[in-house]
Amino acid sequence: MSNQRIVVFGSIVQDLVSYTERFPRPGESVRGTLFKAGAGGKGANQAVAAARLGANVAMIGMVGEDMFGDTNIKSLSENGVDASGVVRTNKTHTATATITVNKEAENSIVVTLGANLEMCAEVADRHHELIETSRMVICQGEIDEKGNRRAFEIAKKHGVTTFLNPAPGDANMDKSILEIVDIICTNENEAEFITGIAQNSVEDAEKAARAMLQMGPRHAIVTLGSKGVLLATKDVDGVEHIRVDKVEALDTTGAGDCFCGSLAALLVAGHPISQSVRSAANLAALSVTRQGTQSSYWKIDEIREKHPQFLP
């Protein structure tokens, strides 16, 4: 992989995951079959996914002065991510995500954002040198919109590629940020929030992808779960529907983050967008065959050994 740096300006969350046969109804308790605690957060997940493919990745984020902060900084470092841009705050706690996964591998998540809410424009300004000397900057929707905007403003001023994953979806997001976004990657719900186009079919997702291009990005990507991925590119006719191999899913948590991080690593390494999207989709599919979030992401050496066809 290229040694050009990816900067993830984003969220860090401690995952608390319970596995159970089915989701509880309101007021009901059900027995779990397994519990796992691990490092997570959309930003940190994407950083780890990119680093596990061999990319040079730096993380800008915030955690509390607590044991979950220790856990997450350690996980980033152990996975090859430069965590020197992760700041501790004594004003609040490290963010947490309480996750329930049922036997169909579906998940239900409650996120308490904690320190992520302090990821404001001033944080981007304090790390402007790291941002402006990178190849790509990735942001998500789990932090302050003003922080994301400022990180992208700095990036665009210096010719750095901007990649937005507006997850989790927010119907009230400020869509004007798309004017300074080069690549946007959404799922169907997020595509509907941004464009107002109801998502009931692949054709609807194609319309949404085209609509997002009109808002500014060079590339618009809509992930469709088991139905694959759509890729729309400005000045290119048609929307490419990229299908992926079916797998037996154990846990879908973090699959979207695996896709985004993998895509960033492949693009920075110089691979074409279509080829990179296809590979990233298959790597995300591999991740759902394992439990957990960051721990489910395959490393480059084992991909080369067991699934070399998934790499460009």
C-alpha cells in the first residue's frame, strides 16, 4: 500500500456488545449468549480498517480520562494507527455504544457520544498541519458538524481529498457540506435523508446517487447490504451496480466502516474507483463472518493468503 497518509477526523466509541437469540420487547429481559467489549466508533473503525490494509493512517479524536479511553487509544496504536492526535478531556466520558446482536446477525445500537461532542472546529484548527499534509481526510456523522466542515475546509484549501460518510443518518444534517466533499458514501437510509428520495428499490438508490452528485461530490456511493453497492461518478453516464459474493453473516456491526476504511486505503494506494469499491465491498462482506467490530476486520496478509481475489 502507498505510504501517503489518511487522516480520520472522527469518532471513538467503546463498544459493549451482547449477543442473544432475539431482541427484547419493551419491558422484557432476554438472556444473552455472549458478551464482548471492544474499541469502536465509526471514525476509529475506519482508521483501523484502512491501517489493516497497510495504509498510513492518523486519527484525530477525543476520549475521556477513563479506562475506555485507555482501551481505545491502545487499540488504535496496536492496529498501526498513529494515535498522537487523540486528545483526552476531563469534561466528559469516552463515548459508549451498547449493542445487541440477534441470531440473524442484525444489530440494535444505543450510542452515547460523550467526548465526541467536543470534536469542534477548534480541534480541526489545532491539527491543521496534520490535515493539510495528508492525502485524504475522512469524516463521519458521529461528531460536531462544524468540526467536520472545518476539517474539510482545511483539506480543500490544500488539495487534500475529502471523504464523507454521514453515518449515522441525520435528517437535519447541513447538506451544504457536500459542496466541499469529493467522495460521499451512504447507506440507503442516509441517501434518503440527504436527497429526500424514498428508498424502496435499487432504482431509487440510483436516483439518490445521481442527486447527490448534483450537490457537489465527484463520486457518490450507496451501499445496499447484500444487494451490493452503487457507484455514481460525475461526468460519467450511468450508475454502476457492483454486486458482492454472499457470505454467512455472524455479526454485521461495523461492516459499513470496514467498507469506508478499506475504500480509502485502496484509493490512496492509487487503485481506480470502481475496482476499489468492488474490493472494499468484498472486504466488508468478509468482516461480517466474524464477531465484533475492529476485531472482525481482516489484515492484509491473511487476505492475500485466503482471499487474494478480493484485492485489486
